Amino acid sequence: MPGDLAATIQYIAVAAIPLIFAITVHEAAHGWVAHRLGDNTAKAMGRLTFNPIPHIDPVGTIILPLLMMLTTGFIFGWAKPVPVDLRNLSDPRRDWAIISVAGPLSNLIMAMIWALVWKLTFLLPQSMVYVALPLALMAKIGITFNIILMVLNLLPLPPLDGSRVLGWLLPPSLAMKLDQIEPYGVFILIGLLYFGLWDYIIGPMTAFFVSLIAHLFSL
């Protein structure tokens, strides 16, 4: 048992960095694009930073991922949403969609960065195996979690990012009805996961993108 405990603690320590940065960079990307499009709300609140501290949600960034990792082996979490004032945008519906896409896109970029890190571990000498192995595991976790976060957030269900894109594509009347689902979105998502959303959509799409990145980087 002590060995199992030590391995669990080591795994948590290795997974913490890619997990926290996947979530916080996702939110920072929203804020940065909003700033570029004319809304300085996130900047005024100090959210245009890759420093995780301003983005951390105690439950979504720390407690829930830790509990899930210990009980299910599956990691999921979130950071504090970046505030956006749509009144500051020149074309609120279009710009809201662009801001929303920035989060999943940042996760795709981070997954490729972690793939590069994993690739670089192959170049380390044998004498540095104690560094290469944890770094390779960290990179593997970083790839997988970022892709999961990307795929999940692209689902067209409020409050996920994909719903903002769908809202832009729909007529305004239908977009308003879509927005009305948001208070129930988390419960709908949990229900969909229970009825196979992971098995039929999120899991296969995640596997596809992870395989694609592995092929591109010859991992």
C-alpha cells in the first residue's frame, strides 16, 4: 500500500501542471481574443495572464479533478470563466463565437506543444532517464487532457463554447432559445454522459485527434 500511495502522489504531481495550464490557458485565450476585439473586461480584472492563480476555481480546478483522478482515473475540471461584456463588441454574435473558439483552439495548440515536449524526451541521454520518464508522462497527460477539453467544449450545448458558434449560425430567435438552455446545460451534459456521450462522441473524437497528433510528431 505505501508503494501505491507513493505512485498516486507522484502521478498527481506530474498531472497537476498540464491539467492546471490546460484549463487556465483556455480561459486566458478567451480573454485575450475578447481584448483584441474591443472588450477590456478580462484585462481590467487581471485575467490576460498565463499565471494560473487568477483563473483557479477551487472546486473546478483543484478539488473535482483530484477526486475524479483518485476515484475514476478520468480527469475533468474547469477554471473561473473569463468575463466578457458583449456591449463592447462591434458584432456581438460573431465576436462572441470567435472568442469562444479561442479556448478550444488554445487547447489544440497546447496539445501539440506537449507532443513536442514528448518528442524531445527521446533526445535526452540515458543518464537523464529519471527526468525523461516523468516528463514523457506529463506530456502524454497534457496531450490527452487538452484534446478532451477541446472536444468537450466544442459540443453545441450551453454553456460550452460550441454553443456560442451554433448561436452565431442560427437565426437570432433560435439562438435566444438555445441560450435559455444554459441554466440546465450542466445537468443535460451529465445526462448525456450517462447515456453514452463519452463512448460514442467524446471518446472516439479524442482518440482520433490524439492519434493524429501522434502521427504528425511520429510519437
